[in-house]
Amino acid sequence: MLQNKVEIAKKFVDLHRHGINAWSPKYQLPHMSDEAALLEIYYNLKGGEYGDTESNGMGELTIEIGQHDSMSGYPVLFEFPNLSDE
């Protein structure tokens, strides 16, 4: 289950203009492992730290990545499975 959360966070970060080292957990604690940082990003993502995370009604959550933050320069809707927090 933890690996799934790490993969979701990695996909989320990969859609952004800046890589994982620019994200808050790694920026504040550079010695933190990438896996630990990605796990923290997942929980922040699910908790609404990066914007409104909404249910799409199909067991997934959706968050918009704005055009200024996205790798493509266009707004992106990122959908991910709503995993339990166990």
C-alpha cells in the first residue's frame, strides 16, 4: 500500500515544472529520502495542502495543477485512486 502512495506522489510531482528537490519536504529536509518525501507529498496531496482535492464520484480524487505549475504549461487535472490511510 505504501508503494502505491509513493507512485501516486511521484506521478503528481512529475507533472510539475519543478522536481522533487523543489518540493517542501526535500527543500526543508534535504537529507530526507525521496521515498519518505514522496510519501509526505501523498499525504499532503490527499489532505488538500496543494489545493482542493475533490472526489470524482468513481473512487478517485482529483486536483487541478495550474498552468503556471504544470510541466506542459497548461492546466492539468490529476486523478488518483482514493487509497485508505491504513
